Amino acid sequence: MCPTPGLGPFPSLLPTLILTRWGASASSHAPGVLPHPPSLPTLSPSRSLLPDLAGISAADLLELAERNSVRFLRLQFTDILGVNKNVEVPASQFEKALRGDITFDGSSIEGFVRVEESDMLLRPDLSTFQIYPWSEPESRVARLICDVTKHDGTHFEGDPRRVLKRQVERAAAMGFTMYAGMEAEFFMFKRGPNGEPTTTTHDVGSYFDLTPVDLGEDARRAIVDVLELMGFEVETAHHEVAHGQHEIDFRYADALRTADNIMTFRFVVRHVAQQFGLHASFMPKPIFGQNGSGMHTHQSLFRDGENAFFDADAEWQLSRTALHYVGGLLKHARGFCAITNPLVNSYKRLVPGFEAPVNVAWSMRNRSPMIRVPERRGAGTRLELRTPDPSANPYLALAVQLAAGLDGIETEADWREPVNTNIWEMSYRERRRLRIDDLPHNLAEACDELEKDREIQAALGPHVTEYFLAAKREEWRDYITQVTSWEMKNYLAKY
């Protein structure tokens, strides 16, 4: 069998780097496993256990799986609300899985299809093959990220990964490639006596604290270990502002790879935290009075290998492409907010005083507007959208941001005036003069804005738009009918 060019032969590529705290021996390995295979290509600075598999064939992937004792394969996909789903198959079904012939019941998945049209197929992206580092050496578990198709082979319009691919193709037709990096913050909490999640934090640390060395810090390091073994290039990991809050930043990539990475990241964080007896949560605002978790999204467009946002001779050294892209984000910010901030709880983060944006504006250095342009220029010129939170479906979130920016370029949208003073301290009249709108104040208002924005609806497609709005309207109705402890405290004795 001829291996993929550049990969070399396929010995077992999994040295036994599984840490003992995950239950595997650091010295044991399956018979024939080479701890340091000589054919492993240089992947500096990556510690990935597998080489880049771009362009790998199904036959070579089967050989790679066999030599690494892969016994089970998880075919992973995402529902409209951004929840990881998977169908697991044993080794006897690997060939069928790689052909895209595994069927699942789409009617059981949020926002997919009705019962009468339920059978769907999973078509794997072979380049996304990864082996979970914590699986047993003699019976390893691997995963492939899949696209969802109908039985006739056509794309399923409700597949979030396909929604992003459509916008990537739109950008390519305009000569652009989108690169993005998403900073997904999260909390780690202690578990209750019966294993239930709590909001009791494990530390009293704050932003960038060196101390205390605690259970959360150990878990964060373990998460970084696993991410690196799965091919991530982790750049930084640190404590965030709130107690129990953390951030791990990894290298940017093209839009599709970035969305795939976020889905993997969320799964790894929660899995490793569980091994430490902690519960990891990507809920935007789990604790009253503390900062919430964001998913700041850095983004840029490249054309012919050059950063299309950079112009050395322009004001601020930002090209017209960049400024019109900013204009598109401003124009559609209220319309796509339901996608980037999809929970009732999301809007308890988007309030003044907690470093989260509440205004539709942009700036060079100021962090109070929703868009910030970091100072770096040249190839590193980029925009940072500070609105999204980590509960968002990353495929849909990147799709609507890219759609908004491309619409801004196509329509030469007005980028308005950058705001370099603190918006939270401005008067209403001053905000009106600068045409600074508010972001939606709650999920219902965000859904109303999405229903008005035809460009964002077109980017999502009618199927995703319909099912997403239906789910979110139901969520809002359920929320507003609840009687909360705040109401009991403030009203029961008084009225």
C-alpha cells in the first residue's frame, strides 16, 4: 500500500505520553508500539501525535488506525445549537464509515429533520482524524469530524458545518480566505456530594495570577497537554478575571479548521476537568457579580497570500477592504447577535461594567466597543469581535461574521468613526452623535433583529433560520414563565 506522500510509512505514531493521572501507565504500551517512531516527521513546535493528514486516502487512514490499535471510531457532528453529537462504530465498520455510509436518525437531533425524512448519512473529513490520548493503548478510540448529507448524497441544509462552508466558498469566489482565532473562556467548578455541578469555585485567583497553585491550575495544564497531543498549537494558558475562570489560546487557522478546533476544545476541556473531579462550563454568565465568559473572535481576510486588511499607506494602515468589513459587522451586529450570543444567559454577560461589549462601535485600543483593532500591522492585521460567547455554535458564529463582513465589502458599508473613549461613560446624546447603537438587551430582542436581517438569514439558510428561531423562541417563553428566587425575595412579602 502506498502511503500518502510526505507521511512516510505508518508505524504506530502514538508514544505513551498519557499521564498517569488519567489512569494509564506512563511506561506501558501495546506490543510493537514505537515510543519514538523514527519516521515521525518534524512538527516543531507541535507535539501532535499524528502528522498533518491533509489529503490522506481512506486506505492509508485504515492502515494508520490498524497500526495504532484503534478499536472504536467516533463519527462526530454538531447540531444547530452547537452541541457535539457522535455515532460510534467498531473496527469492523471502519471501511463503511470512511465511505460515508453510516446512517443515523436525524429526527432525534435538535433542528435537523422531521420523523418522515429522518435517515441521514455522515460523510467524514479524513483530515480531521485524531486519536484520543486518554484511550487504552490496546483498544484506542479515535474520532472523525463529519458533514451531514442526505441519502442521495446531496448536502443537508441544516448541517452547521455546511453553513460555514458556503460562506467560505463565497469568500473564495471574491478572492478571499478567512483566518480566525477564537478565545473561548470557561469556568471550572467543584462538584457536589453526588457529582452534580455547582458554582463553587476552586480558587480565589484573578487575571494572570501566578498563585495559587490549585486543582484548577493542574487541570488547565492537563488540558494543554491533551490539546497539544491532538495537534493544537497552544500559545498561552492563564487564569482569567473571575474566580475559577480560565482561558487557553491556540493558534489561528482557516475558518473551518478554527470551528472544528473549538468543538474539539470544548469536549477536551470538559473531559479532562471531569478527571480532576471538576465541572467545566462554557455558560456565559454563571456567577452573579463576576465577569462572564466570552469567545472573542480575531479575524482577517487574505488574498493571494497577503493580508487584505493591511495597507501601509492608508489611515490607521487599514485597507478599504478592512474598513468595509468593519462596516458590515456594524451593520449586521444586531442581526447576528442571536447566533453569537444564543442563550437567555448570554445577555446577562452583555451588561456594562464587566468588560463585555454592549455597544455597536469599533476602536483601535478601547475595549468598550464590540470591535477592537489590535495594534499589530502587516501580516498580523486583524479585527477582534468581542461580542460572541462560548455557548455559540462556532460554525454558525463564524459563518454570520464572515457573511456580514463580505456584505460590507460588497456594499461598501460605512465604517463610521472609531470610538477611542470609554462608551460606558458617554452621555446618551454623545452616543447618538456617534451613531452608537446598543446590542440587543435580551434573547427575544435578538431574535426579533435576526428576523429583520435578510442577509444573515440568507447566510444561515431557511432551514437553520427556521429551526434556530423556533428553538430560541421556545427557550425565551420557558424562561419568562419561571418564578425566580429574586422575585420571591423582592415581591413575596411586599405585595
